[in-house]
Amino acid sequence: MRNPGNIIRAIVTLGLSLSVAGCWKENMGSQPKAKPMQESVFFADGATARPLVEGTVARGDLELDSHLYRGFVNGKPATEFPEHYPTPQDGPFPTRGAALRSVLEHGRQQFTIYCAMCHGDAGDGRGIVIQRGFVPPPNYHLDRLREAPVGHVFDVITNGYGAMYSYGDRIPPEDRWAIVAYIRTLQMSQAIPVNQLDAGQLQQVGGPR
């Protein structure tokens, strides 16, 4: 005769197994959800990722200043640096002296970290990655890039261009502007008109005294 205890244990085990299976069957273990980039059958446009509700307040900085955060003024690339840069308490963007050197040194550091491996230390598009076979970026010293507005350079850093990906989520806006300032310095170092050099600079390059 079979042991009644074994029969009871078998019945209990079977019941628990059926209960667990039932829970899974009812989506308690695998609930319906939208996976990233999955097509939606609920929304008419087929997208699971929904746009922000109009009037939603941004988490963090409210990026109302298009010039500072996007490099655009009235829908066009800015031709000047933001009026207050790098932070409001520092006053207007510095044009000379120790303040400017501080910004340019910071821009050089950021350029070395994020840009030089492709664009090269001199901005000639011959960085170490390019020497390993990657598609070379354009030379900063081309006329079209030397004459491009600073807002265009900022926008390219922010959103990427061609083979270059976006750095908007990697580099804060203030640092991006510092990089733009340093790039302008690199460009000037290779193409500054002689009539803009002072006597000491002319002597260094062997020009008229």
C-alpha cells in the first residue's frame, strides 16, 4: 500500500506547480510592455516613445537660450560667442588677458580629450585615429571652415556631422564653447594676416621690423 504522506506531498507539489504556471500564464511573470524602439500597435504613428507633453518643464537646466545651448540666433548659426560666457557671473565673453587665456587653456584640454584623436593637435585632420585608417575629417584650416560662423562649429560638436557623432550629451555647453574658442585660435595660428601681428610677433616670424 502506498504511503498516504507521499500521495499528499505529490498532490501539493502538483498544485503549486499549476499555480505558478497559472501566474505566468496570466502575465504576472511576463507583463505586457513596450521594449525600446519597438513598434506600437496602440498609437496611430506606430511609435512607442512618446513626445513630451506641451509645457513640460525640463529636468535640470531649462535651455531657453538658443545661442548658449544650440549655437543659433534667430534660426541661424551664431556669428559671435554668447554674451555671457562661460557663466553669467563672469560677465561678457573675455577678449584678452588672463580670463581669455583661462578659457583657451580649458578649451585646449577639452579639445585634447574629445577631438584631437581625429582632428589632430593642430586641427589638420590627421589625428592618431585617422592614421589607423579611419575616414579623415576636414582640415580646420580650409577657408570654408575658417570663415564658418562659430555657431556652426558649436552645432557640429553638439549634434555631430557626417561620420562624427554627437557630443551634446558628453560635453556641457560651456565646455563646447571653450573648444570652439580654441579651434578659432588654432585657425588663427595658421592664417592670421601679417598686418595683425605686433612688432614682437613680426620679429619672431622673420617679417619686417
